[in-house]
Amino acid sequence: MCGIAGILKFDGAPPERRHIEAMARVLSHRGPDGEGFHLSGPLALAHRRLAIIDLSDNAAQPMTNEDQSLWLVFNGEIYNYLELVPELRDRGHVFRSRTDSEVILHAYEEEGTECTQRFNGMWAFGLWDGRRQQLVLSRDRLGEKPLYYSANSAGFLFASEIKALLVLRAEVAEPSIPELARFLATGVMESGSETFFRGVRQIPPGHTLVVHSNGRMQMSRFWSAPSPSEIQPVSAKGAAETLRELLSDSVRLRLRSDVPVGTCLSGGIDSSSVVALESCLLEGSPIHTFSSIFQEADYSERRFVEAVNTAFLTVAHRITPSASFLEVLPRMIWHQETPLHGPGVYPQWCVMSLAKGKVKVLLDGQGADELLGGYFYYYPEHLADLLREAGSPGGAWTFLLALARISRRNSLPQTLRLLRDGVERALGRPRPVGYQGGWQGDYLAPGLAEAAGGPFAPPPTKGESALAAALHEDLSLTSIPKLLHYEDRNSMAHVIEARVPFLDHRLVEFCLRLPPGLRIEAGVTKAPLRRALGDLLPTAVAKRLDKKGFPEPLGNWIAGDGYEAVADLLLSDRARARGLFQTDRIERALREHRAGASRTVPLYRALTLEIWLRLFQDREGFGQFADDSCRFIG
């Protein structure tokens, strides 16, 4: 896990060393264990190292091959590198290190850009091919590792984080209004190659970009998630057995490390399953778990966390987030480089801060909800699928059973609303994109709602499952890209490498091809996972049917001690002058929220957007959080 950056000049002139050094300095938090540079001709590469595998100097980057025709800077982990090394040795390649980075170099020598098909891992890398005079940039299948770039007629810049581009090209800090409007309306961020910065693009997940020394660029896709129509029949028992096998192997690979490994433990079935499988694989070695525990009973998962820590050999670490989050928020947004869509990011930040200095690697349970329908907001799609099958043998009974189970964990008005939405989905009406939060046509300034685009996702094509289509959309567009962004920035801000076993591409492909009726089984969410790991987990965790996600009493904090600070920011002259919000509507939302009507999501989005604009557009961030040598120099 590291920070990478590079410069390619299209006129053939050598980049200035001070420029590549400035890019590396602003990424120092991603790699405090060392730095390295390579400058040759029109190219400059930089690497900030967080040493995880092969802690010796042999693993330092930029790394080259035998004849120095290739130079690599790499961020991430190729988990199956041990399996690839013998194959490459048999083909005559000589290894000088024990690191996965060198596998990328030799695999590229053998297969060119197609080498990424062989990798099981998370990665963002820049590889200079001197013979072909081309720069190859690649990002892993799901986008666990970030990779941004900015190009103009003079040259091409790339980096792990946008702030490393800003130190050379301050002009790219101009915000992208359409992306911001869509974020405010739907919560969707960084769609495709777009970012919140008008002059910055990202390599989309599962893509490779080849940049030639003359400025020509070619983007190609090497992986796509299975489409919602690629369903493969399987029995419930068979699905559970395969799921357990794949997840266990994914955890096994992600335990590979030369530094201490821990696990995030929320108390939900996902992270608890990871701990359970680790316990089987580690055979008596204690597992360090890290949990966020709130004092407020409505938000606390203490009893589930304690059940897991009691059931397995663990060393438990706990932290209680506090209402002082407003003091931390600017630093969080500086690292995230985006506004925040809603609650959840701060508790994770606290968990990472708790783990800092204790472990260097953390396994996390992200991804299972989007693969197996873990969120309750998937119930309308589930009900829509069941309604369409109601005329088949047993179909009506399955629908009624699902509705009964749903009603047991929701109030009558909530159940009726879910049923109404399910009927609408069954009739082909589209699903809202992301989490609306009341923005579309309400809080946005006139004209911005149009810039945001439609608030609805395309309906499933004829014959497709509504649930399968929704899960595919959340994996590729809405939920997972956002969660992985938060995961990477929160962990790297605290010198930690985060690994997500549920997003092993083999497991993703398997789960997305499962029949939707197995993923949510008559109202029971994540049924294959419950069946697969139920014998290992504490009963309280395996059979829990509530879902907290990563909760926080954010609304209480905004209405309480944080109210004046939030109001001062959102109603300031500077915020009004930006023209992004209907300020009178924001003012009313503040009053309503303090009076007890929850307006948490819209207020949080507006608050974090205003802080983001101050940090990056107004350039206050480089003064607050970066070393003087990291200020804008371009």
C-alpha cells in the first residue's frame, strides 16, 4: 500500500525534479516508510512506501526489470503473487525481491496489458515501457485503489490522490458543477471517469489507460461485473457451500502480510464472518479486532461485538466516537477530497485511528450487502420479483411469507411504503438513484436540479430481476465506489492498508450470478451467507435480522452542541455567494431539524460540500493540513 505519482512531458523535455518531489510530499501520509524517484527523458515517477510485504530495500520502488526497460510504481496488493512467481520463474524471469510488485513487471513482460487478468488483488499502478515509449496505468476490477490523472497539451500527470495533481496544476481545482449537483441530489460520487474537480479524471475500475509519449491515449476495459441477466441456477445448499469456500480462500489470501493484521468488527454478520474464518485459518493465533461503540443505545452494537469477541480468540479494541466530529470533519474531508454523502464515514475514521500503530493491515466486511441484498431498501425490488412470480406454484405463499417477515421488523407505515414501492417496481417504474435525502428540486438552487440529471435509474430490461439490476447498479455505480473511496482514504490517513475479502472478483462474479430469490430468501437478507457461516457464528449474530450499517448519532450532534457551528457555515456570506443552495430552504431545514424533524442527510451534504469548497476551491486546505513545501507551485 503506497502513494504513487508521475509526470510525462509530451514535448520530450525532462520534468523538473522539484515538481515530482512536491507531488510525493503531499502523498507522504500514504507511505511514511520511504520514498523513491525515477527520472529519465520525458518521464518522472514517484513512490511513497508503506511496507507490507518484503520489508527489505529490495522491495523499494520505483522498481525496474532485468534490463531496466520497464519502471513501475504500484499501490495495492496482488494477493496471489506467490502462485504466480513459480510460473514466471519457469519462463526464465529472475526475482530480486519477495514482493508482489515484481510480479507485475514480469507478468507485463510476458503478457503486456493483458497481465491484469491474472491478478487477484487491489491495485493502481503506473508502468513505463521504455521500448514502446508508453505509460501504462491500470486500476483493479472494483476500484479499491484510486488513480487520478490530468492531461493537457504540455503533458500528463497521475497520482493516487487529487491533491498531488493540484500542487502542479492549481487550475484543475475548479469544481465540476454537474457532478456536485448530482451528488447533492442522489449521493452518487465519482461516476465513471468524472470527479468533483473539472480538470481531473480517474481511471475507472477495471480499466487500463495507455498514454503514448506523443500524447495519444487509449482507454480499454479488462473486466466487467456479470450483468443482471447472467443468472446461473444453483441450489440453496450449493450456493452456501461455494460461498463459504470462496470467502474462506479470499480471507486466506488477504492474511498474507509481513506486518501485523487486524480486523474491523462492527457486530454485523459480514465482519463477524471474516473474524470467524480468520479464526479457522489462524489456528489459535489471536485476532486483533477494532470496533466503534456508541454510548447511545439506539446506535450501539456492543452486544453483537462482544458476542463475537467472546466466541473467538481475539484481542478487542474499542473506541467511542464523540460529538467533537465537527472538529475532525475538515481533516477528514481533506483526506477524502470529496464532500460526504451521509452518516458512516466518521465512525470508520475513528476505527482507523484506533488501529493506527497497533496493526498495519485491516480486513473489513464491505461489499456483502451489495452482493447479497443486505440493506432493507432492497425490499421493494425483492417484493417486485416475488409479485411477478406470484402466479407460479408456491409463488403467492413465498410473497406472503416475505411480507410477514418484513412487517415484523418494520412499522405498519414503513411496511406499506415498501409494499407500494414494490408494486411500482413490478409495474416497471424506475428505482431512485442513490439516497435522495430530499435534494432533488428542493434544496438545490434553480438550474442545478437540471444539471443533476434524472433522479431515477433505468428500469430493468425485460425479463431481468429488479433485485439483480439494483444490486448490479449499486456495485458498479452508487454504493460500492463510494464505500471503497471512503475506505481507502480513511485507512491511508492513518497509515493502514484496508483489505475487503467480500470483493474478491471470484466471489463477486459468483454472487452476482446467484438467483435473486436466493440472495434475499422470502424476506431474509443475505440468506446464503447466513447458511454458509451460521455454524461458526454466535447465534445472536447469525440470526440477527436488524441492520444498522455503520450508524452514528449525527443528527443528534447537529441539533445539539454542533448546531451553531453548522449554521454559521451554511448561512455564511461565503456559502450564500456560491449560489448552490436555496439558502432559505437550508435555513428552514436547520430550524426544523433542531425542532425534532430529521434533516440530517441534506444538512450533512451541504455542510461537507461547503467545507470541501473552502479546502480545495478556496485553497485553505494546503494551509491547514499540508506542509509549506506542499503548497500550490504550478
